[in-house]
Amino acid sequence: MSTQQPLLSVEDLHTWFELRHWGFLRVGSVRAVDGVTFALDHGESVAFVGESGCGKSSLARTLLGLHRPTSGRVVCEGRSLGDLGRAELKAYRGRVGYVQQDPYGALPPFMDIGRILAEPLKVHGVRDRAERERRIEAALAEVRLTPAKTYTSKFPHMLSGGQLQRVVIARALVLEPSLLVADEPVSMLDASVRVEILELLRRIRAQRNLTLAFITHDLSTVRHFADRIFVMYAGRIVEQAPVDELLEHPQHPYTQALLTALADPDPDNAQRERPVPGGEAPSLLHPPTGCRFHPRCPHAMAGTCDVEDPPRFEPRPGHHSACWLHR
Amino acid sequence: MADDPLLSVDGLRLHYRARSGIVHAVDGVSFDVRRNEALVILGESGCGKSSLAKALLRVLPRNVQTFDGSIRVDGEETMGYAEERFRQEIRWQRIGLVMQAAMNALNPVVRVGEQVAEPLRVHLGWSRQRAQARAREVFDLVGVSQDFLERYPFELSGGMRQRVVLAMALIAEPDLVIMDEPTSALDVLTQASIMNRLKRIKRELGTSFILITHDVATSSEIADRVALMYAGQMVEISNAEHFFHDPAHPYAQALMASVPRLHQAERPEHIPGEPPSLADPPAGCRFAERCPKRFGRCAEAPDMLTVEHDRSVRCWLFRYGGNL
């Protein structure tokens, strides 16, 4: 297997959604993903971190081939998604697994777990019933729902949130994908179950050597479960670095603000106020000119940040940040 | 009396009738809230913490089977109050409430200023003008520009709407505000700025808070004391210093170890097993099944035991001279 080539590369990707009034009057475009470039290597675990509305879910859905990019390319093993025909696109979708955010909503309530897991196999042409059952059993064993027999006949409402999320993961694995996209896989779960699911994802990634793209708003969970972090703000990647490097030496003012706003449990927290940048994340319909964080940035330089888009700088080796401060 | 705690809850029970049987959502809960104190009620989903909030303000669904115990406000027993008296004297004036997801329950066709002023008109019979003037003050307090009084909820961001809901709870200057998961649907930065506001309000107005949450990190942002709930009961009530640095109950210890931290190399650990069903709680200690330290005695139900000043724990380990 060639490891020279990344599994997936994304080049200047834009995913915009057209906004219309009354169904036909064009008002503009929501620039959910607006100029994103990165590459994912085989067997790598990366986290996309950002607040709601920063475009991270739209990015995930574009990677999955569920949204068509407005411009730019998603290239998987040398071929652009846009060039794929119908059958090839279907094959591609079989190679990327999707773990949804809300396990309670991701599973059809009227199908039992066995049918839910058989569905992707049927769609992707696994005709042999015994083969399907073998693969379902293997997937359930992999997410530690054993013995499989006790679960395949159950319906989603009979399982707890943690068990449901395991079923969702099993469904994503059943076609043996090479990329797993997990969109906030634990945000709906309790603290004690979260860690369990994250550990599970990590183990599966290591065993299968698959690439994991992990989307989250919670920086504190990424430390132990990802190799690299991409920080997103208003449709763009503003900073990227290996996990420890980014957490110890955040370069972009937005990342710095996020990290100071986040608390580790400590009784002293109650005694101090946290510095928080004013304002709110910008509308993606009319993003600010120049750097998108400049209206809230404590270091904004008039005449630069509000005029010109910052390119990607490399203030430390392997650590990229899109901020004029590094010039 | 001034010596009495602001709120004193004793042996509170709230059971529901459900198809699966009687759900013991709140099952003998006792705690105090002191003046100008923030008590955090911490617990995972399904532990009964939201039911507790509803029980405290008597906003109860129809399928209540049992609702008894004692709720004293300023030393005065309120359980005997008729609904009308409770509504007029306690709810909103003495105790304000921010319900879970309340920011999504604002009336979409009424201007937010009017909605915020409504409790004053309903509970205190104030004129529209007087209530609006007060609404303007409270908007300043929670950090929303007064221009927003004339807006509709859809014109406000999530963070703004949450502040509006908080303004509504504060408008009648209650001594105590109960907030059920006030920031869990919000972004990190918005969450931090709302917590900053709450700290300021507590410091400047001397308001007491009960913050109900599942989020350990957020709870430490305001807690003076922490009450940890498990399967309908309190299992530990400690001051924040004790709770966050040296939790006593085995569940508290396991919960703290499961929290991922930014600045810590150790990996978080999950708690094996699941909490018991509230429809059929075990007879003994409710955490025993998942507890790494269980022993013979745990088949009996432990009582809440005061271990030291400002710390009580529901665990047999402490009956036998401390942490084994």
C-alpha cells in the first residue's frame, strides 16, 4: 500500500447554500465552508473543532459526498468526487462511514438492530444472507455488543444512549470503510458514557488502521482521541497543528480565546471571571471582510485585519495559523 | 428568621405513575441553600435532577403518584400552601426558574421585552409601563442591549435568548433562582460569558442560585457547594473545594475521573455499567452494582452521613471510619 499519497485531500473547498425568500427570490449564499484545504493520511485521527455554525458539519457532509461542493475538490485516492459517476459515488460512500451526532435520531425506530445493520450491506450488494449475518455479528462484536443475538432482535427504543451510539458505529463499520467521519459522536451522551465511546472509536481506528475525522465543539475531549486538530471559525480553518502542540502553544487569537474560556473542573473557577471576546460568531451570509475573527479579536490591527484575508503562516514548525500577527 | 437557610428541603419525594410502574424520580432528597450561595446539583441524565427542579417550584405533570416531604422557604413550610397561595407568594417572587431549553420556549409572536415583563404583571399586577421600565433594568443586568426589548425571539441568537430567559427569572428580584442546564446548548464562548454574568449577579445582588447540570467543568464555574445526585437520591453534598479536589463518594470519584481535561496527561476513564432503573431501584445502595469498593453492607441502603463540616456522603465506607 502506498502511504505517499494521502487518503483524502481537500483543495480550496467551498460549500455554499443558496438562500431564497418565498422559495425563489435569491437573497445570497450561506458560506458554510469557505476555502478549506487539508489532507488526511492513512490511519490518522484528526479533530475538527469549532462552535456551532462554523461549518464543521457541512464540511463533514461534503466529505461524505452528501453535499456537492460549490467549488474546490475533494480528492480520494487520486480521484475527485466531482468526477465520479453514480455507481462510483455509491462505491465511495461505502468506503466512508458516518457516525451521526444524535444516536436517538439516527436509527429508524421501526427496524430492529439486525435489519438496521443489514440495510447498508443489502444496498451495497451483499446478497448472501449468511455472509450478511457474519458481518453484522463481527461489527457488533467490534463495538462490544455481545452476544450479537441478544441485540439483533431489539428495537432502538429498547437500548440506552450509549448502546445506540454503538449500533450507529457498527452500522458505519459494517461496510469496512477506510474513513470514518464522526460528527459530534458523544455530545448527546453522559459524561461517564462519553469516554467509553471515544475509547471504542480509538481502539477501532487502531485495529483497522482507518482514518478518523472527528468533529466536535469540545476541545477538552480531543486531547486523548486525536493526533491533529483543525480549528474552524466561520467556514474556515484558522489553525492546525498536532494536538499537544496546539493545546500547549495556541497561536491564533480565536483558539486562545477558546482555550481560556474552557474550564477544567476547579473550585477556584467560581472566584474569577474569564476573559471572553465580545460579540458573536458572524453570519455566514455576510461574513466580515478580511480576517473573519477581526471584529472580536483583541489584537485586531486596523487597516490590515479588516481589509485583507490572512494567509496561512507557520509560526512554529508543523503548526499553521491564519493570522496577520505572525507576519 | 435570618438564621434559617433560604431554602431547606427535607425528605422530598416525587414519584410518577408510568407504564413501567412507579418511577421514583426524586426519592428522599434533603439539602439546604444558604443566602448568597450557589448550590450545584450535579447528575447524569435520568438521575432525577430536572424532576427535582420541578418539584421545588411545584410545576408538576399530571401523572404524579407521590409528592411529599418538606420544602421550607426562610424557615416557613410551604408544602401545605394551596396552589394559588404558592403561585402568589413563592413562585417567581421568592424563587425564579429557568427551565431546561427555556430559550426555545419563548413565545415567537410576542416581543421579548413584553415576555420578560410578564411575570410582574401576572404575579404583582404592575402596570405595563412600570413593568417595561423594570425590564429595561434587568436587560442591563444580564447584558442584553435595551434595543432588543422590541425584538422578537427569532431575531436573537441562542446566547441572547438564554440571557432573556435569565432576565425573566430575575425580574421580580427573587432570593433564589433555579436554573436547569442553562448553558448546555450554547457555545463555549457564549457559555463562558453567561457564567461571568451569573457570577457578577450573585456578587452584586446577593442572589442565591441552584444550578442543575450534568457538566462537571461548568459546575465548577459557580459552585460554592455541590450536591451530587444518583438514581433519585443525593449521594454527596460537599463544598466545592472538597468536591473538586477530593470527592468522597465512590460515584463522585468515578465521575471526576471520567471528565476529560485539557491540562492533564492521564486519560479519562469511563464508569462501567449503567444506573439502575428509577422504576425499580435496588433495595440497597443504588450505586453498589457499579461500585469498585462495594462490600457486604452495601446490600442495605445507606443513609446520608455527615463526615465533616460541609460534607455529607451516602456510603457505608464512612460509617467504618473513613475511606477504606
